[in-house]
Amino acid sequence: MRIETRRLTLYPMTAGDLQNAVKDLAAVVRSYGASTPYIGFWETRAKRRLYKTKGELVRKNPRAWLLSTSWLIVEREGLVMVGEAGLKGPPAARHTVEIGYGLLEAFRNKGYMTEAVGALARLAFFQPDYRVERVTALTLPDNIASHRVLEKNRFARQPSFGKYWLWEREKRPEDTPEGVFY
């Protein structure tokens, strides 16, 4: 299983991948035929917690695997991991899922995350076991690059409270599953 965009391939990590990534993310990335650039200690430490949490979600509800896992984002031309993205579990109230994402600094401002977020939003809308009508995201007010990614993917900023801005994209008739499942 994978998603292909114009320049990227997104691979959903299996429960085993998530477990292995806690110890050696580079080995997991290599298993998909790609390499990973240097990732610093603090980023790796945070990722380990994320992989443990996502691994537990996937094991508890295998049907929701694609909505719960971390997706490796690989640049097809260089076969290098440029970042990760993922949905944060099966739909909650109002048939809503939340998306989160991160791009390694060397690969920012190239449109990669715009491609990846668009692909994952479409994937969410066409899950056979779940009804998803909207995808949300949270950003910090000063994260202009993330705001642009969401705006380009037709997310609209919603009234927000607290330190995060809330963004929402509803499923539209022009959303189709073509180009999503491979």
C-alpha cells in the first residue's frame, strides 16, 4: 500500500514498522528503498514517543490502520525521506479526523507537504470502514508555512480558542479516490 503524488510516495508504517522505528527509524526507511537524512537527538526522542503511541493505536484497532499510522514521505527522484504525516485516528464527532505533519528543514518550501496533505485528506475521505466528512488541523498562529499548506489544500480557518488555530476541510463532490490507493 502506498500513495503516489507527482513527486512523492507516501508509505503507511505497519505496526511492526512503528515498533522497529522506536529503535531504528533509518532501518525502517531503508526497508522502503529510501534513505533518511540526519535527524537530531531531540527530534528522534520525540519521534520515539510518537511511534509508540501510534503503534498502540494500530494494534488496538487494525481496521483504522491507515487513519492512525505515521506515513513516511519519500521524494521519488532522490529516494530520500523528506518528512512524515498522519491522521490521528478514526473519525470523532461530526465524522472528523485530524491531520498532523512535519517536514525536515532541508526539504521545506518545495511544495512537498502541500502534496502530502492533499493526498492524505483524500485518502481519509475514501476509507471503506469509516465515514469521514471533514479533516482538521491545528497550527500555531506564527506558522505561516503551515497555513499556506492548508490554504492550498482548501482548508479554511475556523474560530479558534487557546494557543492554536483550527483549520477545517470538508469533503467536496470533486474529491475522488483516483490517485489515492496503490
